[in-house]
Amino acid sequence: MATKLSSCDELAAYRKMLGAKHDPNRTCITVCGGTGCRACRGLDVAESFRQAIQARALEGKVDLRVTGCLGFCEKGPVVTIRPKGLIYVKTTPEDAKEVVEKTVLRGEEVERLFLKDPQTGKRQRTREEIPFYKNQMPLIFGANFELDPQSIDDYVRLGGYSALAKALGAMKPEQIIEAVSRSGLRGRGGAGYPAGLKWASCRKAEGNGKYIVCNADEGDPGAYANRSLMEGNPHSVVEGMIIGSFAIGAHEGFIYVRTEYPLAVELMYKAIADARALGLLGENILGSGHSLDLNINRGGGAFVCGESTALMASIEGRPGEPRAKHVHMVERGLWDRPTVLNNVETWSNVPLIVNRGPEWFTTIGTGNVTNNPWGGSKGTKIFSLVGKVNNTGLVEVPMGTTLRKIIYDIGGGIKEGKRFKGVQTGGPSGGILGEQHLDLPIDYDQLVEVGSMMGSGGMIVMDEDNCMVDFARFFLAFLEDESCGKCTPCREGVTQMRQLLEQIGAGKATLAHLDLLKDLAEVVRDASLCQLGVTAPNPVLTTLSYFREEYEAHIRDGKCPAGVCKGLVHYHIDAEKCTGCTLCARNCPSGAVQGEKKQPHRIIAEKCSKCGICYDACKFEAVVRN
């Protein structure tokens, strides 16, 4: 890394020098070093490659780079070989020597490490051939394939901080805000508020000192897009925040990141320190006269601190409780001073808009933003695709992409060929959509119309074995635990909804309880103080709307169609089908299965814990669930 840069011209010269040193034709092995791949021994894979390169005296001839998350978490650790663009999946440390010997030295491919098409059996070698990758548009996430997140030089060489130089050297703050407004960029944290409108209001606000804040709390179960952006490309967040601070006139900023993201915290600290050392943070950035310093605050894991006002209370050292929304953050935010809060993904979009222009950004997505900053959803969105889908991972697609394309074309469809049942978008407070919504274009407005929301991009796929009553109950229990308790509608209402769902799941409810549940959900939605309470009823209201027959089956028929709710599930053994193989008895954890070998068995109802292990273990379909 160079000494501190003092002008935009010096930054350009530094980038040119880094480019001249880089040989694009040199073989480069990249190993995914995101949290998911690390859990699958990704760092051991990288170390094995290092040893294999050293053993063949290839230092200086072959580059080895540990990247951030590459998105395809289902198939990690993911290894790429450039410039050929080969992608090896589920790579082990034992594979490293073979890859170096065959692919690097002899130009041969290790066929068994390529992804295999489950339909044709054909091996898929590159991103252009792998459906999970080729159906995406990785504008923000794409750089993760090329750069070392711990190297600011990598980021600069690939064009990093060129948007900052353009903003500081050739644009006025008002021009930056105008560009962001015309782009139609809406906050990726969930609410979808127009970023340009927020920035313009904050710039006009009166007050001594202004702040910018990055919401990196991301508390939704199953969502990890923000974490992976910080782990893979932390400087894109830093660059976006510096540009934003110049636009609104802020000189201090905060990144609020949950402490459960240790790797993201580590890399964000390093990115800030390296940017400061290079002259991109601190006093008189690139000789522009603008100054900014960034600080990191680590949250304790409270879900409610993802809410804007609760987050700011936490930064100030107070309990993370929300406040009434009639006080606007752009006027009285952090320490009662004008504040702009955007999330990780929003800040990462800013350099793209400044560099490529708002007109380019508006060609991606839905709607028309010419005369209305709320008119559409522009750009791409990263979704955390998890659940009963074959290819789990991070998916970046243009706004307006349908659920069907995400789940089937990219996600590879439902596991084990089972029937798609539903998908929850927007995290625990999001709605649960059914098969009739598969062709729904995903954007902020259309999700709200059907009772769901974008949230921070969580997408949980469900199949025929999921019970919607139980699913709604699970997330109500989560929200009940995470409620700060400040307002009565949320504190008491969420608990009452969860209890009603438990009664339905236990077969102790009547059809009148469904009307009561709906009325209660609407009161909680309309009367709660913050968005946690306002959106908490979404799982209830959407499942009541789209899966009402399942609720009625619990009540009228006394059955859980998915066989999940234990209060309504009973197991017995069909004596005519039972061969006495004893598999059920040997696997039963409660000793409820009795019988002699090669003789029909039976289940003692009083001992049965209704875990379903016997049902899964039986190879002869003798165990009956009803």
C-alpha cells in the first residue's frame, strides 16, 4: 500500500501502477473464505493449495487468493481457476494437490469437482454454464470473485474509490443527491424509502453536525447478504458512505454491526484502517477539503435494534427501544442531530450509480421514477435463498424477477422432488406466499400488495412437509422474544397471537378463533409503535389468506395435513405391512415401539413422543401417520 494519497490524480496514478503490476493472464486460484465455506474447511483448502504451490516452486507464477463469499453456499467450498474461469465445488483439502498437478501444470480438468446437472448428468464448468450463476446479475456481489477483501490495493486496482474521486473532484453535493434521486435507489433495508429523498432532506436540515450511519444489524433468521457483502467487499460500503457523507455534509459516521458477525467486524475494521492510511478517510480526503471518520459499533444481537430509532438509541449507549416516528431522523437522529441511515447493500450501490450514472441504473428493475421517487424498484437485490430448495445461497437478481425464476431456475427447484408449498419473504415479519404467487415479480410495491415485504432479503422456501400454522407460530414466538416490550399492542398482542396459534395446532380451537386471530393481528398492525410490531402480524395474515384451508383442517378435521403439529398427529403400525424388521423399535427414542423380531410391532400411545422417527425409518410404509 502506498503512502497517503493527497489528490484524485494521485489516486488515479496509484491505480495505474497497480494495474501495470497485475498480469491478467497469470493463473490465479481463488478459494471462498466466507463464513459458510470456512465452516466447510475453506481455510484448510486454501492452506493445502498454498502448500501444493510451494511444493512445485510455483510462487510468483501462480496467485492464491482467499475471497469473500461467492454465493453458492450449498456447494462450498467453491474454488475458481482464472483466467479459464473454471469452478470447482465442494472442494476438500485433499483435492488441492490434484488441482495444482492437473489443472495448473498440465491444463487438465478435474471432472469430478465440477457441478453435475441432476437432469442430464452433464458437468458444468464455468459461471456461464452453471444455472445458479448464469441467471443472476451480480452488480454488487460480482467483485467478490476477484478481490481479496483484506487488500485495499485489490479494490483500488479493480476501480475502487474511482466513484469517490469523481464525486469529490467533479461533482457538487447537490449533484450527487440529484443523481441518487434520479436513479430511483430505494433503501435495501426493507422499507424501500427513496435514498435521494432522505439525503436531500438531511442536507437541508438545520443542526450543528450531521451523521451517516450504516445499518449492518441484519437480524432476520436465514438472511446473511449484508454479512457476506462486508466479508467479501468491505470497501464498497466504506466508499458509498464517504460519498454519502460529502453529499449531506456529515463528518462522522457509524457502522452498526451485530457482534455475531466476527469476520465481518474484523474486515470492516481493517477496511477503515486501510482507507484512513491511504488518505481516503480522515482530514481533507484527496485534497477536497471534505473530512470524515468512521466508527464501528457492535450490537448485542437484539432483533429490534435493526429498527432505525432503536439502533440509534443503542449507539448512544441507551436501551435499544424505538421512539415515535413523528420525529424524523433526518432532522433529529443520532444525538438529536440530522442523520442519514442506510443499510449495507444501499451504501454499496452508491459507487455504481456515481460511476455509471443514474440513467444506467434505471434501466434495471421495475416502474418509472421520472416524476416520482417512489415509482418503481430499480437496480438489483440480493436474496438469501434458504429452506427446502436444492441450491441455497445468495442470489442477486434485477428487481422484478419472479419467484419462479429465483426458486426454480436459480435455486434448482424443491429438494427431493417434493411439491412447492410456500415461500416467506422479508424475514420473520414477512408474509408467506403460496403457489399462486410464483409468477409474481418481486419488488417493493408488489410484495406489499400481497401482504409481504422485501425486508433485508431473506427468502425461506417451504415444501409439502411444512405446516403453515406451525410456521406462523414459530415466527410469532421469535418476534415475541425479540419485542422490546415498550408498547402494549406489540408486547401483549404478539403473545396473544402466538397462544391462539398454539391452540389451533393442539386442536383446541374453533372456527371463531380464526376471526379473533385476524382481528387481533390487524389491531397489532395498526397500533404498534415501531415496524417490529407493525409487521409482526404478516405471517398470520398471509397464511390466513392463502392457506386458510390448512387452518380449517386443524379445527374441523382435527388433523395437521403436514403431520407437524404433535397435538393432532397419531402414529400406529399396520400389522399387515409390518415385517418385524425392528427398525422402528431400534430408532424410537422413547421406547414406545414394542414387538418381537419378524412379528408385527405396535406403538404404545402413552409412551409415544410423536417425534416421527419411526415413520421415517420404516421401509415398508407400515407406520401410519394420521
